[in-house]
Amino acid sequence: MSGSAAKAVKRAIDVLGAAVLIVLLSPVLLAAAVAIKIDSPGPVLFRQRRTGMRGEGFQVLKLRTMRVGSERQRHTLADRNETDGHLFKIREDPRVTRAGRLLRRFSLDELPQLFNVLMGHMSLVGPRPLPLEDSSFSEQASRRLLVRPGLTGPWQISGRSTLSWEETLRLDLMYVDTWSLRLDLMILARTPRAVLRGEGAY
């Protein structure tokens, strides 16, 4: 199969897969929305500008897991950051709500990104999209922007938030350089187990 044909098949899998998952997981999304509204005041969805393919910005959709206004508090927590490089993670982040902790543990907060997949901003599989302010890449790291960012990827099945930026970048570049439909299917097959185990999520 030629490269262009393989990419067309990948996009078809994205559209069909996202549509089916939205229908199947709609009860989960509804339950999560109710839990968010009960737990803390504010909108159900959190929107943030992220860097997509070829460096183009888009608005990523997530279920809100933090109190409203938490983004503005990030600089005050810089000394508690447990990761490096372009990543910002705190294991016991005080901004996260009770419902948000459960949603994050099983990556349920990422489910609205299925709509980003339908809109063509993302793929089911690919490097994770980073916030625009965190996307000043080196020439080597910018190669991760040659493909659509993904809902899941090699990081998801290899440690998630426990990975350093260097480890995440190595996995992303390996994915970009060795991409195939078989690789995508392998990552998709391994993702449910990684999510259900909840390891490395915070």
C-alpha cells in the first residue's frame, strides 16, 4: 500500500472509530458531565489552544478536571512540577477537583477529543498535542508536528505521566519515523488495558 493510500485508510479509521466510540461512550460522557457539575461550579468542558499538525493551532476539548481559573495559578506551582522540558505535572495537584481525579485516573477527561478527531484536528493515534505556550521546539522535536496529534500514542502505553520529556520525545519521534497502520492498530489494541490499569495517570 502506498503512503498516500495508507494515510487515507488512517483517516477513515479515525472518522469511523471516533464516531462509533462517541455513540458507545455517550452514557459515560453524560455521567461524567453530571459529576463535574455536582462537584464544582463551572462549565463541563475545558478548552485550550494546542499545537497541531504543521504547528497549526486548534482548540482541544477536555472534560474539566480543575476548578475554574486554575490555569492562571500554574506559575505559582512551578516549584512543584514533577516533570521536565515541555511537560507540567503534579501528582497531588491542589487545583484538581474530586471528580477530576477519577476522570484523570482513567483518562476519561480526554474523551471529548473524539470530536477533535472527527473535525480533523487530531487522530486516534499520534503524539500528544501540547499547549501553544509550551510548543517552542528544537528542530529535532519539531518533527513530532509532521503528523496529527493523537488521542492515544506510544506514551499512553508506556508510562503516561511518569515519563520524562526526553522519554516522551524519543517515543514520539520513533512513532513519526516508523509509522504504519500496523503500529496504529497495535497502540489502539494496547490502550484500553493501559487506561484501565490507571498506571502513570495524574
